[in-house]
Amino acid sequence: MNVLFQIRKDYLSNIAGDSIIMQNLKKNLINFGIRIDVCTDTKINLNKYEIVHIFNTIRVQESYQFMKHAKNNNKKIVLTPIYWDLRNYFKDTKQQKKLESWYRSEKKRKFLFDNCDIYLPHCYSEAALIIKNYNTSSKYKCIPYGVDENFSNGSKRYLINTYGIDDYILCVGRINYQKNQLGLIKAISKEKIPIVLVGSVNDKDYLKQCMKVRSENIYLLENIKTSELNSIYKSARVHVLPSWLEYPGLANLEAGMAGCNVVTTEIGSTKEVFGEFVRYCNPYDNESIYKEVMESFEEKGNGLFRDFIRENYTWKKVAKKILEIYLSLI
């Protein structure tokens, strides 16, 4: 079976959740014998492909062009939406230009959902939002996002041996407004606990704001390899994503697989996906962030969350479910 993956042009230079999801699915589906190409060209020759699989409905312009081209060539189309309704987030955070852009793009999103053969939300709350907002009758099947089991392998003394950092709070994610690293730093400002930020800097001005609040014991690690990240998770006391929203945050799965205690935002799909295995904070309330982070910081790690992830959220299991969908389409 030949399958074409289509995704935004900058998926490698601007790595985000869709990049990670697509690359892991590719690796694991190839292991099942599927031949997969990745292409960002909106006019690629589709003759040799039985299925076109499109990723991302948030940044919609390229996905819309992929969909039109696949539809015009009578291909079976699978859509991984990676969708959440961002209107409230843009309103609450006063991002008026992004809100206006969102509204301008809504017809294209509806076109995507109406014209795919099946779409694959990661949970039922994502599916419910799509049906409510776009009134689509297309078939869907909930397929969760996964995590590489190798995140369970790491050295507990990596950061203390490499950088002299121990007993730290970890936050893995792009350095930008949505991830709310500033809220975390403000909430923990009265403590002397090291905070380790791992991720690319999407917004240099935002990073400056973070460092103005507290520059002491704030460590930014960029260009970290996966093999290093395993150990960085492993030796953290707690991993925190106090984001304005997450759906559900792949870094939370990685941290959980490493056996790390996890605190995440209560906004988005986090509660449906993680259940009672993590702590939840209100990103609008620094006291909430402080309470949940410090209580989690003092707790001993346990393997219950890791066992739950292994049972439900590995990329191998996710890829097997998607393979069954491909077979049903052809």
C-alpha cells in the first residue's frame, strides 16, 4: 500500500506537535510494511497513492490545498485534525489579529472536514467540538496520540553531571505565549528551585519577559537531542505545562513515560486523556500553579501513569489502529 503524508512546508524547521505526530506515525507504519512518502507540494502527482493522509487543521491554508488536490484526483483521504477551538484563547489573551484570521479560515476548515473520507480526532471532546463547530457528517474514529517507549530509558543523573542542576522543575515546549512559561516562573518566583526550560524560542520578546521576572536559576536548553531529553525527563522532580490550553500536550506523555510527576493545564483535552494520573492547574491563577507544582514536587514518583501510557498511548498501538483504517478504506 502506498500512502502520501501531507503537512505544512516548515514542519522540520518549525517543529511542533504535528511534526512529531506525523514522523512517529510514518516510522511505525513503515514497520507494518506500508510505503509512505511525505510531501509538502500542493500539486504532487498522486497516481501511485491509494491514500492521502493530511495533518493539521489549525494552520489551514496548506491543508486546504492538499484536500482540494486529493479530492480532484479521487483519492481516499484521511485527516488528522490536531484541532481545538482557539477562539476563547485568542479572546482571553487579546490576540485580535489571530482571532480575525481564525474566523477568515473557518470555511476552509469546514471544507476539510466535509471532504475527507474519515477524520481522526485524538479524543471524544475534540470530535464533539468539530461536529458542533462545523456540522459535519463525515465519518470519524478517535485515535489517540502516542509516545515513544524509549522515553522510559534515561539516566537520573544526566543534568547534575552535565550542568550541575539537580532537584528541578521541568517545562518542555516551545518558548511562546501559549505555553505560559511566564506564569510558571511568576508562580514559583518566591522559591529557589531551578526551572529548566527545554524547547526552541519562538518568541524572543516573550523569553525576555520571562527572564525579567527571574533570571536566577532559570535554565534554557535548546537543540536537545531525544536521547538527552529522555534523561532530562527522568531526573526532573516534576514536569509542568501550565499552558493556556493543551490538546493534550505530547510532552506530558513523554514525561509520564519517563516516570516523571506531571502538572498540566486544566484547559483543553487534558482531563479526558490523562484522567487521575496527573495534577491540573488553572493557568489564569498563579496560586493554583504554585500549589499543584509544589505538591507534585514533594511527591515520590510512581509508575502508575507510565503503565497507563504503555497500555493506551504508544505509537506502535496507535499506528496499528490507523493501519486498520487504511485497510478498511481500500
